[in-house]
Amino acid sequence: ALRTVRILEQLHEPARAGQLEAAKAAAIYNMGVLAHYAGDAAQPLHTTVHHHGWVGDNPGGYTTDRKIHSYIDGGVLKLHNIKLEEVRKACTWSVKPDPDTPWDSVISELDRSFAKVEPLYQLRKSGDLDRAAGKAFIVERLADGADTLSALYAAAWTAAAPTQKDVEEFVRYDNFDPAR
């Protein structure tokens, strides 16, 4: 989607304005889908079988309350009244995917998130999830997701740089008729 936008911007043909707007809409849609997945990946309960309370052997005595997932997705955010600026300050901008093969960065995000499953349950058990330590934990997860998403957007933009051949093939095969 981004490559199509970049090609149409490079062509800079006023008759293709509708095409460009449609391409931008498609890119925005895809960026939204990616944002949803990056956000889900940063939430530890999305990486485990323990997503709606601890299941199976439970030597830590963690909660089995199925509502923990919705609490993490919304309730704890409301409780702590987390603001964008708090998340922005916590961002490290350390995620650097290879634009041509970003999958390793995605797997690393999932691994980082999964590593936070038990600490999340420990915070819930101690009651600290509803205190400063819990707020710091949630802000850190949000910042990690934002770091990953930002890096993936930048990598996608870089990878979408069209070659001259890409532009020529687009023009040759897109069946554009300025008279329509």
C-alpha cells in the first residue's frame, strides 16, 4: 500500500489524484490494522494461555478471574489515567527492524511481552497493579508497543521505496485511463 502511494506521489500526475487518495486510504487502513496488532502484541495476556486468568497448575496462586483481561485492556488504564505524554516519555525508540525482513522484530516484541505475563500476575496478586508499580508496568508495555509500531511504520516506508522498474511496471499494468 505504501509503495503504491509512493509511486503515485512520484508520478505526480493531477489526473491520478483519485488514485492517490484511494491508495492513501488503503495505506491508512493497513496502518490501522498493524497498530491494532502491535497494541495486542504489547499486552502480555495476548501472548499466553493464561489470557483470561491463570489456567492449569498454579504454583504462584495467581488469579483465575476471567475478568483480568478486560481489566488490563481498559479498567487499569482508566484507574491510572495514563496520558499520551507519559507513554511518549517512556519510549526508548530502540526497536530497529530490518526494513526487508521485519519479522524478527515482531517476534522480539512478542517475546518481550510474554516475559511480562508472570510479572503482571504478580502485580495483580500483590495489589500493586492498582498502585504506582502497576501504572509503571502498564506505561512500559504501552511504550514498548508504541516503539515497535513506530519502527515498523518506518521500516515499511523504507521498504516501500519504489525503484524505477516498479514505477514503470505500475504505469504499464494499472490500466489507468485519464478519460474515465
